[in-house]
Amino acid sequence: MHFLSLNGHYIFLLIHGFLLFDVFTEQDSSLERLLHESELLEKAYEHYFDRKIINNDIEETIQILRHSLDEVSLTPQWVPVSWVY
């Protein structure tokens, strides 16, 4: 990530647990495991995220992602001087 041509922008997509409770079944605990692992990732790496998006509606999430990409591509980025020389 120390290249001038890379503009790192980290977006964390998440869904709140209360939205998944109706979906859980005894046979399929993969959603519960996914939610737990997502919470662990968020807690461990939240200081790296530039933006968090709650994925409640796929169309809205896509619009927010597109807006974020446009914003990042138009906004000047900085890098530490040690990366340049």
C-alpha cells in the first residue's frame, strides 16, 4: 500500500444483527457465524475503515458505494513524504 498510484479507501459493509434474527434456523447457523465474524472484524479493524455502510437495501447500498467511489476519485489524497522519496 506504499505506492503513489494506490488510493486506499476501506469501506466496511455490515448488517445489524437484529435484522437477521428472523432468518436464523437451527439447521443453518452460517448466518449467525457470519454476523459474529463480521462483528469481530469490525472491532479489530474499525480504525482502518474510511466508511461504514449498513446494507439494509441493496439498491441504496450500491448508490452509496458509487457515490463513495466518485468522491474518492475526485478528492485529493495525501501520502506521507517518506513514501515519495
